[in-house]
Amino acid sequence: MLTLDKETFKKAYENKYKNLHGEEIEEGNNQQKYEALGSLIRDYVIRIWMNTNKKYNISGEKQVYYFSMEFLLGRLLGDVLMNLGIMQVCKEALLDFNIDLRELEELEQDQGLGNGGLGRLAACFLDSMASLNIAGHGCGIRYKYGFFEQKIINGKQVEVSDNWLREGNVWERRKPDKSEIVKFGGEVKVQELNGNLTFTHVNFEPVLAVPYDTPIVGYENDVANTLRLWSAETVSNEFDYSSFSRGEFLKAIEYKNSVEAISQVLYPEDSFYEGKILRLKQQYFFVSAGMQSIIRHFRKHGGNILLLDEKIAVHINDTHPTLAIPELMRILLDEEGISWDEAWRITTNTISYTNHTILAEALEKWPIEMFKQLLPRIYMIVEEINKRYCEELWSKYIDQWDKISRMAILADGQIRMANLAVVGSHSVNGVAKLHTDILKKEEMRDLYYLYPNKFNNKTNGITHRRWLIKSNTGLSNLLMETIGESFIKHPTDLIYFEKHAHEKGVQEELNRVKKINKEKLADRIYKKNGIVIDPASIFDVQVKRIHAYKRQTLNCLRIMDLYNHLRENPNLEIEPRTFIFAGKAAPGYYLAKNIIELINCIADTVNNDPSVNDKIKVVFMNNYKVSLAEEIIPATDVSEQISTTTKEASGTSNMKFMMNGAVTIATLDGANIEIRDEVGNDNIVIFGMTAREVLNYLQNGGYCSIDICNENKRVNRVVNDLINGTYHKDRDRFKSIYENLITYNDEFFVLKDFESYVKAQNKIDNMYKNIHKWQEICGINIAHSGVFSSDRTIQQYATGIWGSELIYKNL
Ligand code: 26W
């Protein structure tokens, strides 16, 4: 932990400012003040960073590398200040210069290099690894453009590129001396040398991978791990004119562009796989660079390659980095000259894999022809892995051809990445109990029977440092006053809050804190959307990617139903509610975009109808991102976790809301089940189909949405409201939603769950009438949220999968 007094900090800041900008602080604007602050803090961090790296090199402890195509870090300044333990000093020092730290924090661009849950999980994991003194680092891509910025124009989503590096990035360090070459295309020359086959990759196109390192600072423990993100460049940084004959200047530029395209932009799809060659290039690019640099570093410090798996763990975040398996094999075979069997032992022991989705349309399968052309040597290795693996299957499952072909890595002209990931790693985990059960019993059943010991569950978590202590200071202060500070280092100590949740005084305090957070959000919504909302109303929130399986449509239909009721019974006694939505749709996902339009049209209609306005309002906040989530979640009363049971692998916003004292309305899906188990049925509102019922329909058929529509008047009415001009004069406007529900038989069982959802919502309404009881429930949720800290999750990964040495400070 840094010890810094205010005066020292002020001096240092003033110096930094002058050195950087060549003028007095008063003359500058906030952007310059932010840059000076970031740069000063980075100087402090660099000392810690160097020491941590030295310590790792000397101790030789096992190093974990978390390979992920996405890291959704959000802003770093506030987190770094908190973790260094200098937030207060910094705030007060800046105040003496008339600078508001909050204003500077807001100038930082979100680092939005991820789509949603999977990317944010990676960021929480980095924070927990550093805070638990685990030598764990991230490896990914430094996209020049992150997840697109979402604008709403005439109610529709419009995508704008996210130029997050425009003003520079104070946290990263370019390390050109640590660059690696990644080879694409070309051919493999096979030769026999002294009875051994050698493989030489020739005529390839080299791409230079340049690392940019960002320190990941642990919580008050003098640790800074590394997030290494790779950027693609041409091998000679200047245009290599000489290799292009004269007159081919344009070709040279085209070549440069095609290389740089590799790390140009994050693919904005998170649930639908398209076999795009650029994405395959991205995957091999960062995996190859990462693996080569790990081995180079390991070698440099005298590591014995045969013991690699004792000193290094590589974790792959979903199948996107699966090529780490054949890439490590390539290095061991071709560069280290190790035998196949030994290389395979080292590789499988080094690599572990997490599955994050069971949506069939999200599973990655690369066309063999494309793959072979782009990565000829890697393809040969995959072929050999498949050959040896299939031989094992043939001897085990005699004549069971169907089963063998289901389990193969290469089949139907495609490479199935999930099968490769399972075969080439020693551990396969799901991200919540139900999800892992479904993987074992349904999705990966055959593989599970073949390798039962590989499969395990690691329920997701979130870092309570960012999501509670930093983003909800009101609540964390109240918690500290009530139960002390131990929960900061030991989040399960939040349980001590449970007995206080029954105290009237504490309930009132909880209510006061929530009210302040709601007022702030209401203010923000007024400024951003021009909509006046009542902080005394229930804030009912659904913020996440827009997707059919997450069922924003169910929420919409229920609001439409409530609206009908209110118009018919203006005196209906309900608690006033504000429905808040946010989330991005994949640019090519028509239905999801249509859902955004529907939400905005409902908002227009409802908000402009004075007859219901003291009761309900609807808001769609544009451009959902980490920093916006940090404003919305602390102000939420009702957390909507309403996915079709079996479809949401875990969910992680459910945990954030719970930790911030919201009541969850949920299906028994993903980690909602574990939240229910923690808080008990009285402190969560559950509705909808069970996993069994859903799986039954999916396997045996028998669901008919039209029947429900015909039988249930309320359902019938709201479904028709989609196409009868109530929400848009163009009656075809929401046709895709309507057709999805009716013509295509409602794949996600929205209509089936409608009635039980309405009942659950009515229950919420009744519960809120007794605000003391309500706050008691919120308090119980907070008290039980500690197990959902990613510290717990990371300890389980470290002991159960990575075998890293755990050193807990101050235990
Ligand atoms: C190929 C396109 C693609 C890209 C990303 C397909 C699938 C993905 C991710 C696996 C999607 C994702 O973010 N999954 C979410 O992972 C979270 C962290 O484990 C879970 O909490 C969510 O339930 C799951 O949807």
C-alpha cells in the first residue's frame, strides 16, 4: 500500500502537470488535468509493477495466463486509486487546486474491448487474481476500435465506431522489444532428417505482434500483474517499399492495411458465430503471439521445457483461444524438438477451458478449407490430434459410428473448436451449477462420459471492489459503519449484515442510501433523455445485451399489459414504477434491433400519456457500458433476470444487482438458482418454467404458442397490440417480433411464461408497499452476496484447476 500525504501528492501532481503540459495547472482544461493525473498515478504503479515482476522471476511461482478475445475493463482511474489506497488523499489534494476528481474520472474513455458477460468476467478475474496475490495475467487483442458506440436515432440503434484511443491511453506501455512474429499462409515443407520428420513453414506472410502492457493493480497488496494486449503491424514498421516493385505503392499500402486489420476492431457478436476469416486470423494472431512470448520468457529465466506444465497454466476463455492447443504443440514439436507424446502431455496439462454458452448457434466451427490455407502447419497438427483421438474412440466404441462422428474434432468439412478444446485440455468447466449439469448431461454428454474427470463447475463471480466499494460508496460506508471493514478483504463477511437487516434503523438507512443513488440516476436520465422520472417510484431495471433468449420482449409485453390495465382502471392501486432498459444489439441481428425500437415506442406512448404518468414511465438509456452500469446498478430496486430457463449460462449482472441491494425477479436459470439458494425463496421472486419443462419441449416438441394466444385474453391483446397501431402507426413495424412469437412458435417460450411473470410482478408490487420489509429483503440479499465475489471464484480456479500457490495476505 502506498503511503502518501496530501502535500507530497500536491507537489508531485503540480510537477507532473508542468512537465507534461509546460504551463500552470490553472491554465489547463480538464482533459489535460486528467492526463497529468493518470500519468502521475502510472508512475506510482510502475514501481509496484517492476517489483512484482522481479518477485515472480525470483520465486519461480506458477504463472497463470488467462487467454481471452475480450477484456471489458471499463475505466481504470478510480479502481487504481482505490486499490492503491490513495483515493481520499488524491481527492483532497485535487480539491486544493479546485479540481473535482469525479469530473476527471468521467473523462476517461471506457476500455470497451468486450461484448458483455464473457469480457467483463475476464476483467473481474484479473482484478481478483491481483488482489489475491495470484500470479495471473491476461492475454488478448488491443483492438483499435472497441465495442461500437450505440446512438438511438428515431428510436433505432445506430452504430458508431468506438475510437477509444483518440486521446491516448495513459495506462498502457508499448513494448516493441517484446514483439513476436506470427505466420500466416504459405506451405509446410516436410523433410526427413536422420530418420525424423521435420516441418518447415515456408512462403508465409509474417505479421508483427507488438504487445501493449497494462498493469493490473491488486487491492492494497503491492501487486501489479500484467494485461498484455497484442497489436498487429507489418514486419518493418515503415512501408517496405523495396519488397514491392516500383509502381506498386498502392499495393504496399493495401498490404499494410490488411495486416493492421487484424487488430482493428472487436467483432460485435456475442451469441452468433459466423465463419469470418478475419476472426480466425485474430484468434491465431493473439494466441500465437501470447504462447510464443510465454515460452520465450520461460526459457529466458532458465525454465526446463519438460516441466512447463508445473510452472505455467494457460486458461482459455471460451473456444475463441482454442488454437493455443495446437500452437503450443507446434512450439514443443517443431521448435523444441519434443516427441508427440511428451508434447501432448505437457499441452493438455497446461491448458484448461471454460465454456460460456450452450446456444448452438454460438458454437465455433471453422471450415477446413479456409483453415488449412491460412494455418497450414496448425492444420496438420489438428489433423494429427484428431487422428489419434479418433483411434481411441474406435477402440472404445466399436461400430458406434454415429457417436464417433458426433465426438470427432474434424467432421463435415469443419473443425469443431469445442471438441478440440475438451480433448486438448485437462479441465473443462461451466459457469454455474445448472450450466455445468447441462454440459454434462446434454450438450457434451458423450465427451463427459469419455472424460468424466475433466468436467467441473466454477460458478461465476464479480469483483466486489469495483461493483460495491467503488461504485456504491453510500452503501459500502453504511456497511462499514454497521459491520466493520472486514468484508473488503473477506467478502463473505457481508453475512454479518444479515442480523442488522432486521433492524428498523438499518432499513431506513438502506432506503436513504438507495434514494440518493436513485436521485442521481434520475438526474442523469433527465440530462441524457430529457425524461423526468420520480425517484420515489420503483426502479425496475433490465440492462444487458439485447437478445431473444434474454427476453426483453417478455418485459415489454408485461409493460404493455400493465398500460392497458391502467388506462382501463385509472384508479388502479399500484406502486409507481420506472422501467429502465439499456443494452446493445449485434448490428446484424434484426430481431434484437426491432426489440430496441419497440422499447422506445412503448416509452414514447406511455411517457406521453398523462393518464398513466403518475404511475409508470419507460426509459431506454443508450450506449450501455461498464461505466453506465456502475451508475444504474446502485440505483436499482428490481433486477430483471428473466431469460428462458437453460439458456443463460450464468449471468453476472444478477450478482451485481444483488450485492447492491436490489430484489431479483428471476427464472430458475444460470446463477439465479444459486442466488435463490443463498437468500431463500422469501427473498427473491421466482417464476416461469423449470429446466426440465424446457428441455422436454425442446426434445419432444408439443409447445404451441398460438394456443396460448387463443386461450389467454391478456396475452392475445398484447400480442395484437404489436401489430394494431397502438405503438406505431406503421403496423408492420414490429412484425418480426410478432412473427417470432406467433408464426415461428415462440422459440424462447415468452408467451408460456407470461402469466406467471405477471403474477410475480404483482407480488413485487405488494412487497414494495411495505418499505421496511422490502429493505429487510434487500439487506438479506446484500448479506448473502459475498459468495458471488470473483475472489471466491478465482480461489476455486486456482486450487481446483491451475494449481497455483495461494498466498493470502492478512489472513
Ligand atoms: C462467436 C461469437 C461468440 C462470441 C462470444 C459466441 C459466444 C460468445 C460468449 C461466450 C458469449 C458470452 O458472453 N456468454 C456469457 O458469458 C457470461 C460469463 O460466463 C455468462 O454469465 C453469460 O450467461 C453468458 O451468456
